[in-house]
Amino acid sequence: MPATLTPEQTAAAIDARLPTCLVPPPSILIEGGDKSGKSWLCAELTASPLVGDSYWLDLGEGAGDEYGDAIKGEITYKLLRHDGTWHAIMQRAREVHTHAAAVAAAGGKPVVLTVDSGSIMWEMLKTWADVRARSSKKNRARLEADPNAEITIPPNVWGDVHQRHMEFLKMLITFEGILLITARGRETVKVDKAGSPVAGEADYKVETQRDIPFAVTAHIRMFRDDAPMIMGCRSKHLRIGPKFDKPRQVPGFTLEQFIFQGLRFDPQATARRDYVEPGRERTPEQVRDDAIEAHHAHDREKLLALLAESGHPALATTTIINETGGEERLTDLIVRLGRSLDAPPPQQVPQQRQAPQQQPRNRFARERENRAAQAVPPAPETAGSSPDEPAPAELLDRMRAALAACSTTSEPAQIAAAAALTGRQIKVLPELTRREANRIGALALRASTAENPRQALAATLAQAMKNRKAA
């Protein structure tokens, strides 16, 4: 009978970590009516002796130039140049994001980035969606017949808009400094579920993308004739929310006091918010299309990398429609396309029938055999062609964890990656030597720190095979 696992063993098998319990770098939404002091509040923080380099991303509000020396009589921040396109805006934001991370790693004062304003950013994306919708073939025909026809933005265009805005949200969540976002807020007429106005009742609307208030650390509302109000705050030191307290009005409110005393943000004892991008796994159809494209380009390395990717549990047993319209397993399609690259061209086939010979196995066939070898008993410790000693279990576990961090979690996918990096046939991971396991773990660990670990690991596999081919 198989041995029963103890609670300690099952707990040790869970991939989990202890929380840091540190206050992360804050991101703050500052919204309110016109001329309520949103931009001025941001400018005040840039003059604080507790912050370092400050940058201002002006998106149409126009306060950036004027407020540059308004607080201390000397310039306290720099304006980011851009041409108004989304690409240029995000490029400047990424540059500041990289600088903030470098400053934080060096133990410097936190970098401040002010985005003025998030409302203009959202309007820009909605305008881009409207232009795209109007340029479709169907809508162009409608507008030719009726220039005043109502154009509805289709779901696929809205999907592209939210994908663009997700770039900004990811930067917001992972920014290793202080991020300030201004937005326009105003009272509106309250409407019921049918869209009809509710008599005598008003509502309030923050004119920005709907996910911003959820992503920020704190939400501040500004008024022209009253003190700022803390609407909500995600903090263990300053809990303000529906379950704890009502929105709090604070006379003499400053961001410096709120961040460093209220939130208790300490740049020397902080940790970036842990962010794992959802939806990292690609669809089987995306992998299939890449495989067909790589086959047309005779790109063997790309096909082998896709074969390793297809070993992910979400893809390993998936059936897709192949290039001829038939059904085929994704892994079988990639192996077939790889084998076809080794087939001799028709003009090179000898005319005289020869005795059948066993065709040499190529890398794609070997990889498929490696996948089927999961059921084969582990090789003895002395197996393998390397003269080095076999890798110990602890080292193999660390290597597996590094590969799993690159979304290569299944045993067949890890075997395929190991075979690609070592250049030899591997049936089970215990066949690896200590030297090989150390190298594979180091390369996977390096790839796991990239923005897209899976793509980084695939590029590493392709480069390793290219190097062997060149040698």
C-alpha cells in the first residue's frame, strides 16, 4: 500500500510564501470639480524634502508649466515630452517606471510621477475607439448613406481599448515610487435601471476608466469651498472604507503628511505590490497560427519552442482545427510540421526503389517520445552520457520551481526544455547531471525576471539550439 502523506509533507508541497507585511509604494487618485486644487496638491508634494526626482505627464490640463516653481520659488519637477499619441505617452511612463525601480533598488528617495489627468487619458482612448468604429467597412457604408447615423463601438474595439488601458494599470500597480493621478469629478443626475432620471436625487461620477479607483491605494476628493476628503484607502494603518469609517474630511490636508504619516510609507522598508498578469497562457489557436507561420519560414527553433509551450497542461491534450480544416491534437500538428521540414524535396528522391531504411529520428520526434516517456520508470542514478554525478533531488526541485515560474509546469514541458538546453535525449529529469540542472535552473531563473517569462524562456531555448547548430 502506498505510504500516507503527513500534513507536514502536504504543506511543504504547496507553492506559497509568507507576506512581507510592508507598506507598498502608494498610488493615489485625486479627483474633484474644476479649479478645486487637484494639480496644486500634486505640485506641493514635488517640493517635499522627503521625495526625490519628480516628473509631470501633462495630458491637456495645462498646469504643468505654470506650477513648476509655484511652491518653493524653484523648479521641483520635470515635464515629460510626448506628441499626444498613446505610444509616446506610455513610452515616457515606462521610462519613469524604470528609473523609479532603479532609484528604489539604490535606496534613494522615492520618485514621483504625476499624471494630469486620467480623465483626458480615458477620453483619448474613447476617441480612438470611435475613429476605429467609424472606419470599418460596414460603418463607412452607413455614414455614406446617412452622415448623421449613430455608430456603435463593437465589443472587439472596446476590448482593444481596455487592453491598452491595462498597460497603464500594470504600470500603476508595479510603480516603485509615488504615482499621482488626477481626474475630473462632478455631480450628475441619478438614473434608474431603465435610464430614466430619478427626481430629487443626484449622483456623483468620476470621469476616468472604471478600474482606476479599484487599482489605486487611496482616493481623495477635492472641493472648491471645503477641505479635501479621503473617500477610501487601502491601508492597515489608516482604514477608511464602508466597513470601518465614513469618508473623512481633513482640513489642511497635504499629500506629504498623508503618505508618510497616515499610510506610514517608508521608502527604506517597502516592497512593490505583487502582480501576476492574468491571461498569460495563450490560446491553442494562437500557438497553432505561430506554428504554421514558423513552418512556412522553415524556423525549426521556433517550432521546437512552440512544442515546449504546447506541453502546458492547458494545451497538452487540446484538439484544434489544422491548416487543412481537419481536427488534430496541437502537439501532433507541431511534430508533423517539424518532420515535414526534414523531408527531402521531390526532385531529390531517387528514382530507383531502394531497400527500406529506418529514418533517423529528428528533434521533433524525440520531443514527442519524451512526452510519452512520463510512464517510463526513472533511470538509475548512473544513467546518462555525462560523466558528472547525477543531480540531487533538492537541486532538481529548485530547477523545477524555476521552470514553473516561466509557466512551464508539466513534466513533459520541463523535459522538453531540458532536452533543448542540454542537446541530448532525456526521458526523465533525474537523468540530468548536477552541472546540467544548475545551468537549466539558472537560465530559467533569469527568464522568470523578464516581463514575459514564458517568451523569455522560449527565446533562451531557441538561442541554445542556434548556438549548437552554429558550433
